Amino acid sequence: MGSRAPLGLFGPVNETLREAGLAEPFPRAFDPDSYRVSAADLQELLQTAGLRDIRVDTVLLDARWQTAEAATATLLGMPFGPLLSALPADAQEQIRAHLASKLSGSADGVTVRTASNIACGVK
């Protein structure tokens, strides 16, 4: 993926948590580049691991939730869940509302696009 490839929900989540002033739960947790590996870098990593006949395809995938509330609930299932759960209920709600405001919702729900590199090779 290139540096401008969509990160799905991770982009708005990282931005929201950073804007809320929360401490990163692990190094580079809020750095969007830590979630990206280019197709060329992935191919090189797999070659270094001993694979051959490697093919890497970049695909665009859409994740869809029926409501913004359902989309923001996914925070609890991310590595950021314990960070959010440790906050008072009103702070959790403020963060979820701020995240919801960043998501493009419609009457049909929320759709977030991500670019993913899919690789296969032979060992």
C-alpha cells in the first residue's frame, strides 16, 4: 500500500485517540505508517523468508456497519480497547461520538474503505 492508501477504521480511530490526548498503548500505536507495508516491501519480506513465485495484489475492501454506533463499538475489540475501557463512561462516550463524527455515515450505515495487500508464494 502506498502512503495514501486508506487505512479503514484505523485511520480515524488513531486520529481520534491522538486528538483526545490519550497515551499510546504501544510504540507508534497512533502512527498511520505503522499500519502500512507497501506491496514491494511485503514481497521483499516474503523473499527474505524464503518464499518464491510470490504474487502481491493490492485490493480495496469495504467494511460496513449498520450504524455509526456499531462502527465505534469496534474500538473495544481493537488493541485500544483496554485503553478506552479504563476511562470513565462519559469520556468513553465523548471519544466514540468524536469518532462517529469522523465517519461518513448515511441512512444505509457507515462504510469504511481499506487497501490490503494479499500475497501468496511457495516455500
